[in-house]
Amino acid sequence: MKTFAYLVTEPRPKISKTETIVSSHNKKIEGFIMVIGRPPFEAKDKEITTIDMVVSAAELAAGEGADILGLGEGVSGFYDKAYSATKNMKLPVTSGAALEAWTVFESVHRMARLKKISLKDQVLAVIDADCAPGSLCSRRFAGEVAKVVLNSAEPARLKRIEEEIGHLAEVEVVIEPDVSKAIAQADIVILCDAQSLSSSLPAAKKGALVCGIPADSGANEELAQRRDITFFQAGLIKMPNPVRFGFAAGLPEGVIPAPLAETMLLTFEEKFVNYSTGDNINLDKMDEIADIAAKHGFEVWLPQAPVL
């Protein structure tokens, strides 16, 4: 049976094996969850510290018989920025960004249909657009909206995305370093960092759709003050057959983070290659992983706008 490993960060390190995971057409895989400690707060270079942890985890996972390593919350962002340092690892790696971006794409479309909103008339702002999911979403939505506003703490990293969008579609693209100004002009906001939520909601215009990835546990308090906007959470997948996992995801039964789902799907397909790696992932991978998900019965989870 093919096996995956999935790496996350929590205060208490441990390794736990999953139950057998079964797809909608009875294909079976297994895996184990590797929980590593977070880099020390006082670490001078958390990026390098995290990369060292990923390399060590990959060696351990390979020794345990894993065929691929998935990177979860607290790990993938650092890996996207410095993945070249790990090209010689013993295992292929995926950050799950392709499927995560697909959940945003589908969720925005489903919510827009629910609200009877035409995307072609909307201004889209992508916050932290230089991360892997942000780059994918910025490029994928470019041909569907009236204007794209790109925001990042490192605006220089957005020039490449701006140029790529120019080759993909005839749409106005603006780089706005100020997160509040970027959000204030948008009808649809994609937040690629949960920490942006508290600063974004006061700036969001009335009636805006605000899509957050990943979830922010403190969202409810902020949202209670802005009932005039629609906030929804992407980045989540519902499995065809629920499975117990050895880490505290805090999600409904059978619902898992997209990076974990992508790791599973690649294992079902025996597609053991570096998949969602780096911050400039090919757009075709979004469609490919979405097709693989549908094949195995994995669905984008958006309870506010269920599939009809």
C-alpha cells in the first residue's frame, strides 16, 4: 500500500499513523502525521531553521516507508521561499498550494453565484499575493474580473506576477503595498494569511466578499462587527470517507486542510514528484489536482454555498 507523510507544527512533537484512507472508488492508501516543534521564537533565521526541520523530517519519513511528503501549516510558507535548498531531499514534496488555490477559485465562484454577483464587474484584491496560493489565485482570476490589486509586504516580488497576468489577460493590474488601501478598493478580497484578517475587515467596503486562507480562529469576534460583508473560509476539503488523524485540526469530521488532501491525492495517483513547490507554480496544476480530487471523491468544503 502506498504511503504518505504529512508535516505540521504544534507545540508537542510526535508521529502518529493514520487509519487506512479509502477513495470513493475503493482505492486505499495509508500515511502518518509528523508533528514537529515550531522554530524557537528567538531564532535568528526561522526560514533556515524550518528548512532544516523539513530536510530532517523527509529523511525520517523516507526511512518509515513514505513515498511523498506533504507540508502543512507553519511549514509550507517557509518552504515556498527557500525550496531550492531542499532539491536533493530523499522524498518528493508538495506544499498543497495548487489544491488550496483551487478551493479559493471554486469558493469565490460559488459564493458569487449565491449572492448573484457577476465577477466580470468586480475588483479583486489578493493580499500576500507573492505566496504560492496568492500567485496562483492572482493569475487564475485575472481573466474573470475587471481589475486585480496585488498586495505584499515585499512589493518588488509582485512585478513578475503583474507581468505574467499581462500575458494571460487584458485586465488592469495595480500593485498596492498598503494592505488597507488594497482592501478598501476591492469588491472581492482574498486573504492568503490569517494574520491579515484583523487589519483587513475595518477597511473592507460594504457588501464585499472576503475569502480567507487558512482559517483564523479569532475571526468570529472581528466578523461580529462587520455584518455588512460576507466572510468565508477556503482551503478545506471534505473527504469521501472520514478518517481520524493524530493532530488537532479543529475541523468537522471528514474535513481536512487542502495541503493534506493534495498529499493524499498524489499518493492515490502514485504521482510521486515535487508538485506544489516554489512560489511560481504552473496554473495547469490547479486544474489537474481539481480533476484528481473529483476522481477520488474529494470536494471543496464551503457550507455557506454548497454544491447544488
